[in-house]
Amino acid sequence: MTPPITAPTTADEPVRLQDVAAEAGVSLATADRVLNGRAGVRERTAQKVHAAAQRLAYRPDPAAARLARARPWRLAFLLPEGSNSFVALLRAELEALAPWLAEHRAKASVVLADEFAPVAAAQAIAGLKGQADAAVLMCQDHPLVRHAIEELAASGTTVVTLVSDVPTPSRTQFVGIDNVAAGRTAGTLLGRFVPPPRHGRARVGVVLGSRWLRDHAERLFGFQQVLAAEHPHIELVDPIEGRDRSELTEPLVRHLLERTPDLAGLYSIGAGNRGIAAALRGSGAAGRVVWICHELTAHARLALLDGTATAVINQSAAREVRAACRVALQQLARERVLPGEDRIRIEIFLKDNLP
């Protein structure tokens, strides 16, 4: 005889795990093991539990499932080492998020690696096997890195990419802005701020960290796309690579200004803005050269205020850290991730609208 259905009599009362256990004729512990995908239950019994859950339209409470875990989930953030101010913002936001993570039975740690050294980055990723339930990675798109990500995911670790994507089949989701759109935005800003010269074309320089960084390559692509299609009065000077380090970008930009005295604009795609600002100020080009840069750090804010920078294209470090943690926890809890729920928007700041 089929046992009676024990579903709630009112629409407002949710179906409990106890109801599923009673419907299937098993213990609460057995129902919990089956519906949370843990081993140790006979196939026939598991089928009974799943059938009961389906009949009752059971929907688990993700928050309750998280809190019931015996061990907190371990989230590892692999971030670039060095003095990158935006990375420092990410780390600060992650520290501030610790109480929220604790409420969700999770904790986060930070691992640092040289993002311009693929061997070191791949080794750091490999070192996360067995040490993290989810890994949030900000690193370059390189075959060695891709291989390490695939192996890490195969070991059972959830992988989320941050700021700069590495689109391997096994990574769960990318959290960051649309970097092609960001580059197009920079192209539009420069095209409008740099007026057509009376003779010839206005010359514009580009500073990026490395073409191996996918976010930098995508921004450069979008930037070039807009200039070629919509601003024929601008001539792009060969891009220079400063590895996101101010001590390298300063002499590179000084040399650029010396060999291109008529430089009308500059787009810095990555970090190293302290060095670029110092080069512009030291050469007397601050305020004359239209400078578009990324990330509203303390140094970029100062550059906007004193007129050295024209505009800053920003992505919120706080939103990115929160989104990466939410995506990782949702994946670990096998929750449905809604498309666009954690979309990171492109922000444009001038000195007049600083927050």
C-alpha cells in the first residue's frame, strides 16, 4: 500500500526534510544523505527518497544546509603579488567580508603568485588541491595555467575566475567587467576628449601590463576597435608593457613622451598608475595629455583631483569580492545561479563625480 502523502496542508508551509523522510519511509539521516549527495545509501533506498522528494515538490533550504555542515567551506583567493593598489583593495574587501562568510559556514584565505610568471602561477594553483573547496583565481591566460585549472577542477575544487578570465571548460564562472566594453569605453572617451588637430592625426599612447593578461588584451582590442571605426583623427602609437609596476611604467612613459613630444592622449590599461602620473607630472605633460586609466584607487583619485588624469574607468572591488564568494558558495551548495545576478558594471569617474 502506498503510504499517505504528508505534504503540508497550506501553501505557506514549506515541505520539510522530515516530510520527505516520512514519505519515503526512511530515517531523517538517510534522507539527508541522499538529498545532499553523500555516499553510503543503497540505490533502491536512494530512489525512494528522490521519488518522495519529487512527489512532495521538496525544495531544500540552502542556508540551513550550509549551517549544518560539520566543516566550513574553504575559499582560496589566488591574487597577484606585488604593490598593485587594486589587488590591495580586493584583499581589504575580502577581510571585511570575513564575518559574512563565517555566518555562511565558510572562510577565505589569500595565496599570492606572480601573475606574469605562468610556471609560478600554475604551481600555486596546483598547490590548492585538497586545500580549498573553491578557488577564486586572478591570473593570466596561459596554457600552463589552463592545464592547472583543469586539474584543480578535476580534483573536485570549484573554480571561479576574477577580474581577468581564463575561459577553460571547467571553470564555473567569470566575475568581472566586460573588458572589451571597457576598452571601447576608453576609446570613446579619448576620441571625444582629444580634438582633431589642424594637420595630420593626433597621436595616442597605450600602456598595458602584458598581452598575456586576458583582461588587458581584451581592453586593447576594444580600444583599437573604436578608434579605427569612429575616430580616424587618432593615430595609435605602439603599445608599451609595464608589467603593472610603477617603477617600470614611469621610465617607459618618460621615454614615450620624449620620443613623441606631440602626444595628445594616453590610455593605461592596467596598473602602474603611480609611475605614469609621476612621468606626466615630471615632464610637464600633466593636464595637456588626455589620460584615461583604470581603477579608482587612492592614487587615481589624486590624479583626477589635480588634473593629471582625465577619467577613470572603474570596477567595484567590493562587488567583485562579494560576487565571487556568492558564486562559489552557490556552486558548492548546488544552488541555481541566476544569470546576470552578480553582473559587475563599468563605472566612469571624472573629478566632478567622485564618490
